[in-house]
Amino acid sequence: MSAHEQFAEDLALHALGALQGEERAALEKHLETCSACRLELDQLRGDIALMATATVGPKPPQRARQRLLDAISKAPRVPTVVQARSRFNWAAALGWAAAALVFVVVVQLRRENFGLRESVNKLAQLTSQQTIEVANAQRVMDTLTASDTQAVTLVVAKGRPQPQGKAFYLKNKSGLVFVANNLPQLPPDKIYELWLIPPGAAPIPAGLFKPDARGNATVVNPPGLPAGVEAKTFAVTLESASGPHDAPHGTGVMQGGA
């Protein structure tokens, strides 16, 4: 339940002047930091004022009032009990009853409005996340299928060429998809790091990764990769798990160039 939904009923009671004790203190403390609930309280008070005025009929002309008083003075007296009953204003009672009913409906609608606004906010967040995911998926597709994508196969630097990696690099969009297999498992304090090495320049970190139980691993569109950088070589090193690192410090595992 959101804070607005929690205080919706208390706001209505506070607008009527019927909220007391700890509930009133908690609400007033919440109102100090919540502009939405302060606005809701002002609107509820306005609604109550309108309903109060709606129960008061127009004032009759003075002549009509005098004629009514004269007619009453000429009418025969009736028992006191009957007079007391005749003075009861049924129209006013029905008016206040209708106003109370309208007020209950207004409170309920406002509580439902709080829930609706929460749902709209969640939907907007979900839509934003889906938009990001679609954009990332499009980048992956462009990187794998573009005619100018640079495909590089990486092999082990030493030993039998069992572990293998393949990099798909689209420099003008900073798109990079790296896939590796047959990688040995790592101790907890170690991690693999992929490097993009431009011609005549320092290696650029291109993502940290650990293989799954089958020795497979992927790196997809690592953040911070500059656009338009020419890649002469891709390499994988074994680094400490505290990375990322600004330069290779560990053991070379595999490398490959165009």
C-alpha cells in the first residue's frame, strides 16, 4: 500500500475536523513532506464547503416571510408535541443526508484515484524498461548482422587451443558481442576481462565475465566503450575479481586480430 492510500481515509476525517490523537499527529507530520497529500486535503475541504452551501436554500423575500408569519398567527393552536414535530425541517435533514452520501462517494473515488495513479506510474516505468531492452536487442542484432561488422576469433595464447572466443564489433555504433566457450572455471578471487586494443594505443577495457558450469560466457555491449575506435586486436586476460582495471595486469588467456 502506498503512503497516499494509507492516509486517504485520515485526510477525509481531518478535512471534517474529526481526526484526533496519534492518527492526527501522524498525518500532520506526513503533510509536512508530502505536497500531494496537502493538495488532496485542500480539495477535500473545498468539496465539504461546496456541499455545506448546497444544503442551504435561497432566502425567501421579506413579504413572503411576513405573510407566512401572519398565517401561522391566525391558525388554531395545536398541542405542543405536534408543534415541535412540525418545526422539524425534513428538507434540511434530507439535504444533509444527501451531502453525507456524496462526501462518502467523493472519499472513495479519491482513494481509487490514488491507486490508479500508482498503477499509471508503474506502467510508465515498465514501458521505459521495455524500451531500453528493445533498443539493446536492436544493437545486438545490428552488431551481428551489419555488413561492416568486424568478426574476430580469439584462441588461447598458450597450450592446447581448446578455449575459444569470437568477437563481433561494430565500431561506428560501439556495438560489441563476445562469445566464448570451453573456458576453465575460476577461483572466487579471479575473473576474465576482455580488452579492445586499437592500433598503436593502450588497451581499452571491454567487459568482465565469468563462465558458466559448461565453460560458456558472453559480453554484450559493455558500458563505456567509445564510439568509432578501430580494433586491431581483442584479448582476454585473467585478472583479480576487484576489477574493472584500467590496463591488463594479469595472465593472458587468448587473443586475436582482424
